[in-house]
Amino acid sequence: MEEKAFRRLLEDKTAEAEVIIKSFLPEETGYQRTVIEALNYSILAGGKRLRPILMKETCKMFGGDERFIEPFMAAIEMIHTYSLVHDDLPAMDNDEYRRGRETTWKLYGDGMGVLAGDALLNYAFETAFEAFKLADCEEDYRRISWALAFMARKAGIYGMIGGQTADVEAEKMNETLTTERLLFIHEHKTAALIQASMAAGAILAGASKAQVDDICRCAYNIGVAFQIQDDILDVTGDSMEMGKAVGSDESNNKQTYVTVNGLDNSYRAVEKMSEEAVRILDSFDMENEFLRELILMLVHRRR
């Protein structure tokens, strides 16, 4: 696929995901109006909407009819957004701006920032449960239940929250982190929601357990390579091209895959993992050229 054609298609799919996400947002009314405003402000701050897109494209690759995918697309973006809202809090990263505007806690106060993140997480599953209303047979219920359980686990203590915990504690450690611990953080903090996205798409389309396991391995490689590439760009990237300051990891004395393993080994790791992700994707009888190009774009991005 030509790059221009891919970029146009990505823009179209991002716009489509945006419309779907907006369609599930709550109305800003009642005594709880402020937290709903903060919730909507958070999720409408922009973003690439990569997780919903990955979910839908994986579903399409497995021949799913996509009846149930829209509530799950909105839900995974709500989960991702809640994690960013909490990451920005004074008790965590203490960030006042994200994507060129004030973070949720900075605008609404840190207490309301906590509540907005909590609300997004709860509303994500309330939204995903909407898929049950579309079910009309036992197999539909089985797929929806499996996708919900998978997404919940990858968002929780055995997924993203577990990775965030290891990351917070790593920042307090004086000794050099092991590659094993770094990979645990990258797998759980970053790759877990990519696994949730792609696996849910496959599950809802009727993929087998073996196929879902393969998709999870593919998504693991995507997520970890994505994070290592992020570490690389913090050292080698151009601040104008990336739209943010580079070198922040070094200035904050943050240990990364690059600081522990060096640039050359980091480049090799990204290359190996991206090749493995594409190899797994190509092993399926079905194909999705756009999904393949999207994966390569994610792990080899320059910003």
C-alpha cells in the first residue's frame, strides 16, 4: 500500500473511531454534571485512537460482522484515557498539559481528576456491556463475556495497573533495573491494552483460542517494540518533529530500555519484535493489508 493511500485511510478510520466514541459519551446533566464534563473533556482531548482502530481491524481480519465491536471500541479508549488522566495527577507525573491543553486535574482540580479517571474506567465497562443488548444466541453471549473478561484482566493488576505499579516503584530504586523488569513494565503498562484491543476484536469475530493466543503474542511484540521505540526517540528524536521535548528521560534520571541496553541493542530489539509481529499476522489465512501497515508504522514511527 502506498504511503499516501495508507495515510488517507488512517485519517478516515481515525475519524470513524472518533464518531463511534462520541456516540457513547454521557450527557452532561444532573448533580454529577461536573464529573461528566471532566470525563468528556478528557476523552475529547484528541489522540490517535489506535486501540479502537486495532480492535476493529483485527475483527475485520477474522471475518467478524462487527455487530458488537462499537461499544468495545469506545470502552477501550475510555480505559486508555482514564490511565492518562491518572498518570497526569500531582501524585503521579504532575503534568499540567497534554496534547496542547490543560490536563483534567489542572482544569477541574486534582480531586475531580481522580473522580474523572474513576468515572471513565467504570463507564468503560458500562459501555461494553451494551453489546449484550445486541446478542441473539448463546454463542454471542459467550464471545461478549470472553472479550469482557479478557479486557478487564488486561486493564487491571495483571495488566496495565500491574505495569504502572512496577514503573512507579522502579523510579525509587537506586540500582540499575534488569532487562527482565523493564520488559515486565513495557508488557503490562503499554502492551496490555494493545493485547486487549486486538484480542477482543478477534474474540468478537469468533476466533479460536489458539488464534487469540497468537494475536496476543503479536500484540505483545507491537506494544513492547512501540515502547522501546519511544525510549529511542527520547534520545534521538527531533523536538520539532515530535512536538514535545526530547531528553526528558535522561533529565529525570529515568531508566529506560536504552539506558540499560544501549541504542544498538534497542534498535535490534525493535526490529526483531516488529518482524515477529508481522510474521504472526502473515501466518493467518485471512489478511488485512491496512492492519499490517499500521503495525509497521507504529513500531517504526519517528514521533
